[in-house]
Amino acid sequence: MTSIDHRPGAPSAAHTPAAVALVEEFSSLMRVVHLYKAQSTQRSARGLLFPIGHHGPLRTTALAELVHTDTSTTSRQVAELVAEGLVEREVDPADRRASLVGLTAAGRAAIAAIRAERADQFAVALASWAPEEISTFAADVRRFHQALAAAVLTPCGAPAAQSSSPNSSPNSSPNSQES
């Protein structure tokens, strides 16, 4: 593993023409992702179904931390999901004054429908790709996701901790959310 010099002004691979092009492509990709989300049948609150499904019933405050939003926004979105019958509140057995938010059968069905919609759209986008290209791309995206999450979650200028395994799941990171 190569060590990166994080001192101000130190030469960095992040400033190569290829890295600059990657930043531009990533920015363009994010615009497409935002457009995709806007056109999707999925409303923003439905993105909360994925961390609830992954972690199990959660307090609203814990859910807000997981998705990096404030508790008031998360509470409003949870209320939408409760009204739609996709999640339900249950008493927290550890503290009966608090509640946990868990998926209903309809919430699990919504996750399956969203995943199917995404799979169909990705199948169209990747129709001309060879299976090996898709596998390589998936591994590279996973590696980039882990590196970017580590960089974002590390104070500016401090070296980010490296993942011990390049194949570890991105869902194991503290910011796991599929949205």
C-alpha cells in the first residue's frame, strides 16, 4: 500500500489530469442520479426504507444519523411512510418511552419493487457491456465508494483509514444507505 503525503502543497495523485477528469465525470454522474431520482416513482422518504430494512427497527434519531439528515426531516419522512403503511412504530423494549420504526410487509414489498425498477434500468444501461466489464466496474465502484466515504468521514487534511479488504461490503460502512 502506498502512503499519501497529506501535507499542504504535497504532490498528489488526486491532482493528475485523470483525477480531475474523474471529478468532472462524477459530478456529471451525480446530476444524472438526481434526474433519475426525480423521474423515479420513489419519493425521497422511501429511501429510508433501505437502512431500516438493512438494520432492522431503529429509533428516528439513529435513522437520521445513518442517512446524515437532521432528526426533524427524518421524523417528517417517517410520518409519510407511516401514513403510507410502509413502516410502523413500535415500543422500544430498551426504553418503553421511545419508539422504533420498523418495516411492514408493504414496506418490504416497496423495497423489492424499487430494486426491481433499478435492476431493469441498469439492465438497459449495461446491455452492451460484457459480464466481466460489469464485474470490474462493480468492484471499482465499491472501492471508490469506500475510499470516498472514508475521506468524507475524515477531518480535512487527516489521513483516511484504509479498508482492510477491497471486497468488503459498502453496506458495512457507517453511512450505509441505498437510496
